[in-house]
Amino acid sequence: MSTITPAAAQSTPSGPTALNTGSPRRSIGKFGGKSRMDPTRNNTAAGIAAWLLALLFATPVLWMILTSFHSETDAATNPPSIAANLTLDAYKEFFGASSGVSPWPPMINSATASILSTVLVLVLAIPAAYALSIRPVKKWTDVMFFFLSTKMMPVVAAILPLYLFARTVGALDNIWFLILMYTSMNLPIAVWMMRSFLAEVPEEMLEAAQIDGAGLLLTLRKIVAPVAMPGIAATALICFIFSWNELLLARVLTGVVAGTAPVFLTGFVSGQGLFLAKVCAAAVVISLPVLFAGFAAQDKLVQGLSLGAVK
């Protein structure tokens, strides 16, 4: 006759108490849930900090714009007067109301040098970046280091040889020589940027184009350019900004004929009289083309600068 042991006689507990057997207890918060940080509060704090930082960087620009609408007397007060009367005298002076000197020739020179040099940079940088990323050449890292090494020497160290060379060949005060200088100045940066952008082009698309018999120019125009268009736009915008804002080369290598907008801007700085409002007005007007280009290409710029950041 079989006997039943006490352990076997015990029945397995059922009901809510069965759920607690063999499982560790979880720490319960004050309101019955897990204690955690509020993500909404963190996002709000980060947003406020970002706005304060943006306001800190934008304050000098806003102050420059406000000063450009003041008279020279009000702009030169210490401390500056915020509630001073607004006037357009500085802008009238910039456009030559009293002096008769027009700012349009220097601005046209800047636009010509910046646009043409940017086009030349892209024409040269895209095939070079294609060879260094999609169809890499031997020792391509040495080539990239060579491009980077051209930016290590300060422009001041090379300005005297460039001036002597331009004087010898008769290229002083020549807009085409300035375009050549801007192209050589921005080409290393463009090659570095375009290489990282073209490296994101899928190899399958290039192989399909090669199977269909597409040549190099057709592949660049039909396959590579549409895919890497955000990167091309970002590179073009940065090269345009660098060329537009360049002062040292334009100051030394140009004069009356090929003078650019930054050189014209420095002409308002005088050792006699007040010039702060005029300089601010000139800076605002000269900055407008760069701002318009940035706003027009801001979507491409953001896509291009973030291209390849997320895998």
C-alpha cells in the first residue's frame, strides 16, 4: 500500500500568491510604478539652453544691425544708446550719397570671383574625390594628406611670393588671377568634403551603370551627381562663403579695378571722424548675399553636412 509523503501531500498554491513564488520583488515607486526621469523636462531644458546659446551668438549681429540704423553720434556714445533715433544716413553713405563712390563694382567683383571660383572648384574636386573614394588610386591616403598639407602654411607666408609673381606676369588688379587664387584656396577643402560625400554612393548603382556601358562622365552626371547633390550643395556654399569673405589676398593683389566687397568695406575705417555706423551698414549689406545663399540652400546644406553621420 502506497504512502503519501507530507511534501507530496502539499498542493501547489494557486491564485495571486502563485505569481510571487520564485520571482524577485521589483522596487515599486511612490505611485506604484518605476521611478524614472521625465523626458519632457529634459527636452525643455535642452531647448532653453540651445535658444540661450543661439541668442548669445546672434547678439553681436543684431547689435550691428541696430547700430547701422543710428547716426554716427549716437553710434559712438559710450555706453551705446539703444533707444536712439533710427535713421538711414549710414546706408545712404554706403551707397555714395555724399561721396559719389558706388559699391556695386566691388560687389560685382566679389560675386564674379566667388561664383566662378566655386564652379571651378566643383569641376576639379568631384573627379578628384571620385578617384579617391569610389575608384581609389594607390596610396590615396598620401594624396589626401598632400591636399591637407596645402592648408597648413599661413596665407601671410605666401602673400609676398604671390605678389611678386603677379607683378612679374602683369596679373595685379586682375579679377581672373583672383579667381585662380580662390580656386586653389578652396580646392583642398572641397576634395576632403566631396570624398566623404561620394563614399556614401552605393556601389551597386555604379556597378549597374558600368554593366550598362556608361562612361565616367555619364556616371558622374547621371548617377553620382543626383545622389551626392546635398553634399555638392554644401561644398559649393562653403566655398562661396570662403571666397566672398576673403580679404587678405584681395587687399594685396587687387586695387581699383578688381577690388572686392570686403576691400571696399575697409575703406570706411578712417583715422579721422566717426565711421562706426557706416561700417555696420556696409557689413549688413555685404553680408546679405551670403545670408540669402544660406537660406536658399539650407535644406541641402543640412543634408550634406549630416550625410554619412548615421549608418
